[in-house]
Amino acid sequence: MILNSPDLSYRPVRIVSLVPSQTELLHYLGLEHETIAITKFCIHPASWHQNKLKIGGTKNFSLKKIIALQPDLIIANKEENVKEEIEALSEHQVWVTDISTLEDAYQMISDVGKLTHKYDEAITLITLIKEKFTSFHSGKIPVAYMIWKEPYMAAGGDTFINDMLLHAGFINVFASHKRYPVITFSDLKNCGCEIIMLSSEPYPFSVKHQLALQKLLPDIKIVLTDGEMFSWYGSRLLKATEYFSELHKQIGVYNV
């Protein structure tokens, strides 16, 4: 059953997480024993990545493995998982999150707290994250945030990344596009951005990509960015504003 309310009549003790950032949240909430399986992309915390049972990726996961585990709660996400694969799990209790903004992330944390009977811990976490973002103020620098190469793809305006860019003090020059549009080199050259951000995920941009693009676009600053800080919407948000401050220092704009 695809749940439409986070109010369960029981406390889940066999949880499968299909989303890396939500897996990290489950760890933060103290659900070590209750979380029985995760994806191969759930790299935080390292101890879970090393020791927890893996059911495949966020897409093309092993339906057979999950069913055999007899989970009493599966936590998924609309963007990161495939609709048809999630529907195939509907004999189990499935919670599907849909997150495009920081406010959505707060709601998700609250909902997961209710589902797992860790509501007080979830509300405390939300309060801590809100305090950090409330105290963070910065300018509005036009940027392009790249998530893929060959073809180049950028974050559009209806994504969680776009909202995080705004909270981090940046303006997404491709905000008028939906989802993750394909971007040409000409688009990059003429988009009016001061910074091109090359994310660490899902495409693993590295120094060699940064240097190559910088040679082609000498008038635009090219920087490598930690994709987790812009796209993970669980407890990693606690670390986001500190990272944004360091990023502003790196590109020569200081948090004010």
C-alpha cells in the first residue's frame, strides 16, 4: 500500500530505505536496528554502507530481495525511484516523499519522524536546521549548476537544488527550465552566469573537467561543488550552511 498519511498504528521494526539522504536521516534518528536494508548509493553513514544489506540501486533495485525481507515500512522518493518499481512493492507499506523545497524537506523529516515513532527527535532536528538557515545571509550571484556531462545537464527551477541555491545566496540562470534540461556549450557561454558549478553527483565532475571547461570559458569562474550539500534533504542539511559559507569564500564572496 502506498501510504497517504504518516500516522501508522504500529512502530516499524523492519525498514527498507531506497533513498540515500533519507537513509542518513534514519541513522540520525537512532534507527540502527530497525533499518534492515539500504541501497548501494546510501554511503552515509559509512558503517551502514559497509554493513547493511544492499538491495541494489535507487533504480533497478532487487524486488525479490526486498519482498524476501518482509519489511513493515519502505521509504522511497518520487524523483529518485521509479514509479513502476515502487508500485510493484505496494503489497507492503510504502511511504513516498516528494521534495522540491527546503520546506518540503522539513515536512519529510517530520513525516519520517511520525512514521518511525521518532517524532520528538525529528522536530528537534528541524529546529536545529532552521536555526542555521535563519542565521545565514548572503548575496544573489547568478550561477549555472551542472549535474551531468555528455550531454551537459543543469538543475532547473522546479528542483530541490534550485531552492537550495537560493538559500545559499545564488540565482539559478536556468530557473525558467523544468527538471534537468540539456544545456549546450553555447547556452553556458551566453547564459549570463558568473559561476558554473560542477556538482560531485550524480556525474562525478573532477578537477580535469573544471580545468578543461575553464580554458573554454575564461570569463566565467568554474568551481567544483559538493552535490550532497545541494541535493540531500535529510540530516545532512545540518552541515549545509557551513559549507555554503566556505563556498562563498572560495569564489570570493563572503557571507554577510
